[in-house]
Amino acid sequence: MLILGTIFFFSISLINSSELPSTSTQIDPNTIFVLFGTRHGNRNPEKFLQENPRSWGYEGTTELTSFGKRQGYGLGVEMRKFIGNLTSRNFNSTEAKYISSSANRCQMTLQTVTAALHIPEKWGDWDTKTNDHWSPVPYTIDDPLLRMYSVKECTNSDKVWAPIDNDELDHLKELKRDNAKELEYFQANTGWNMSNLGKAADLADNLIEIDLYNATYPDWIEHPSLSGYTSATLKAKILSFAEVHQIACADYSPCRSLMAGFWLNDLITRLEAANSGNPLKIVGYASHTEVTLAVMKLLGIEKEELTTSAGFVIEFKKVPNASIRILNHDPNPIDQHVIYPSILTEDLQKITRKSDGFIPLTEFVEFAKKRAFSDWRSECSVVTSEIRARKAVCLFQTSQTV
Ligand SMILES: *[C@@H]1O[C@H](CO)[C@@H](O)[C@H](O)[C@H]1NC(C)=O
Ligand SMILES: *[C@@H]1O[C@H](CO)[C@@H](O)[C@H](O)[C@H]1NC(C)=O
Ligand SMILES: *[C@@H]1O[C@H](CO)[C@@H](O)[C@H](O)[C@H]1NC(C)=O
Ligand SMILES: *[C@@H]1O[C@H](CO)[C@@H](O)[C@H](O)[C@H]1NC(C)=O
Ligand SMILES: CC(=O)N[C@H]1CO[C@H](CO)[C@@H](O)[C@@H]1O
């Protein structure tokens, strides 16, 4: 017990120092069902820096890059190491299910993950001519689950995104005010209107690729004329804007809830089904920063950002009791991937068993179900939220009269 405790605290301090553990947590010997969710792998920016002659980006804007494919494959390799023979290498539709957002980058990420998870063998190894041992693996596309922001019927999505898209949340306003000089410098050199922080995020995405592809930085970044900056500090400043709006959504409760409450409900439903004997052994999801980070927060994970191809893993076991363990997974940084215990909120830490790091399923469901919804159409519709507001008023009046 004492030794276990020491390891536990050691691993937490490792994660706190933002260093990843070098080896993955092993699956619990009693685990019978595994869920994992991931952000897509590395992708191209939404807007390319035109002045920088490009040796990269041929896939097109926002498409998955070769680094993103390698990250997805690395995740699949690590997931297979983790699950062992929980399900066969050959895809078994009774035991495995995969779901993606409709975005190309998510579908392609999931395809590389499952290519590594399901390297066929024996009767499943079909490509004997080229000796390429891979197999197509089916998946479904579900946007209400994994990309609510692009579901047309979800009229509330635009509402919860408006204060983020328009940089009206306090910390976004503050970010603009505190970086006025820097944003002006970016605008002068890119020609992009930096009155929206999304453009600074696009610039950050360009830097990530320039760095990965060892391409040449624009001169205004390599030799900044902005007072107080070296090239290293300017690069760091630009990178600090990466995914600024997506992270703001995961932080802002109306956006977090609408983007991920339905996914959370799906996770809970599948865990309860596994407890009732459903034969599924593994379910994997591919989504976006704002949705994946949001669901991780709803699950009770302390996390402030999410790199490409990172996400969560949940194990379920019935022995000694129906219980779950929540883990993170991260690329390190491209081909290697690592699975390790999540840092949980205090509420969840209180109900986590010290002996094995698992949380009783009933207590977890009680904690999480308040944040989940099954009727996404009503969450998305204006009318319903008005009705709900009216209901809340009625409730208040009733309790007053009582
Ligand atoms: C799966 O692996 C475990 C541990 O290596 C082993 O005990 C078990 O027999 C294996 N099951 C199958 C069906 O191969
Ligand atoms: C697929 O999974 C089901 C349920 O676990 C099992 O009964 C079946 O034998 C598996 N099929 C193959 C070909 O292994
Ligand atoms: C940038 O966009 C803002 C808001 O849309 C607009 O008010 C401003 O005039 C634009 N600036 C330039 C230089 O185009
Ligand atoms: C970039 O440089 C690093 C370190 O020298 C090297 O490992 C990597 O393969 C290079 N990447 C590309 C795309 O050339
Ligand atoms: C909450 C609960 O059911 N706890 C049980 C879990 O399993 C152990 C060992 O079988 C029991 O002692 C607990 O009562």
C-alpha cells in the first residue's frame, strides 16, 4: 500500500511538471471494456502564411498532415499494447465500435488508429500480394456526438459560441488588451486582421508546422523588430494563442456542456451496458479540441489544453465491483504515445479507491449524469431553453408559495 501510494504521488508530480511518463500504465487484469476518445492528429492551419514559401501543407487547409497520420498510428499501436488480447486483432463487429466526427481530419485519424489496432492475422490477412499488413476497419460518423458545432439543427450552438467567436469573454478581452502591441505586430506582418484572436491562433498553427517540417521562419519572426522580443520569446508568444477559442469553449460552461454533454451521456450509457453484459470490448471516438477537452472536463479530469492526437481512456471492470479508471493519452511527440492516470477533480479523488485507482461505477454515474443529456435536439433548440427558463421561474414561485 505504502509503495503504491508513493508511485501514485510520484506520477502526479511528473505530470504536473508537464513531462509525460516514459511508459504507459498497464491495463487492470480485470478490465473487460475500454473506451477511448481522441483529438485528431496534427493538421494544417485554416489559413496559410503566404509570404513563407511553403515546403509543406500540400494536403490543404485543416487537413491531416503526415505527422497527424503518424500520431494516429502511434495511438493505435499503444492502444493495442494496452488492451492486449481484450479483442482480436482481426476486427470483430460484436466487440469493437469506432465513431468519428464528419471532419476529414478526424476520420483519417481514426483510420490510422484502427489500422494499428487491427493489424490483421491468419484468415484476416488479405493483402498477400504487397505484404502490407493492414485492413480497412469500419466506423460511423456522428456529429451530434462529436461535432455539435457543425450540426445545422443545433441553433443554440451559434449562441454559446458567439461570446467566444467575438472575443467577448473576459479573459479573451484581457488577452487582446494585454497583447495589443504583439497583435499589431502580427497584423502588420501577416496582413491578417488580428482584431479576432482566431487569426493569432491560425498564425500559431503555421508555426507548429514550420517547426515540424524544419521549414524557414519568416524573417519578422526569426529577427523580430518588436521591442523586448527575441525570436525564441516571440515564437513562444505566438504559440500561446494556439487553439485559444477551442480552449475557451471547453472553459465556458454553456459551450462545454452543449459540445460534450451528449458524448458524456454516450460514455455513461456504454459503461452501464457493459455492466449489464453487453459484449462490446472497445469503443473509440475521434473528435476535436473543444469537444474532446470539454468531455474530459465533464468526466472530471483536470486539463487545460489538448495537443493533437491526445485524449482519454476509460477502463471498466466488474471485479471486485463495477468500477472505472480514467486515464489520459498523449503523443510524445509523434510516433510514441503514452497512457497514464488522469489528474482528477477533488470530487472524483474523494471517491477513487486508493488500492487500484478505480471509481465505483454507481458513484461515478451519480457524479457525471448531472452534466450529461440524451435529448440533444431539445438542448439545441431555442424554444426548449425558453421553456426551461420558464419552468425554472415556476419552480421558484412554487417553492416560494410552499
Ligand atoms: C489473453 O492474454 C492473457 C494474458 O496474456 C492470457 O492469459 C489469455 O489466455 C489470453 N486469452 C486468449 C483468448 O488468448
Ligand atoms: C467475435 O466476438 C463474439 C463476441 O465476443 C464472439 O462470440 C465471436 O466468436 C467473435 N468472432 C470471432 C471470429 O472471433
Ligand atoms: C478588422 O476587423 C474589425 C472588426 O471586424 C474592423 O472593425 C476593422 O476595421 C478591421 N481592421 C482592418 C485593418 O481591416
Ligand atoms: C526535422 O529535423 C529533425 C531534427 O533534425 C529531424 O529529426 C526530422 O526528421 C526533420 N523533419 C523533416 C520533416 O525533415
Ligand atoms: C460499494 C460496494 O459494493 N463495495 C464492495 C466492493 O467489493 C468489496 C469486495 O468484494 C466489498 O467489500 C465492498 O463492500
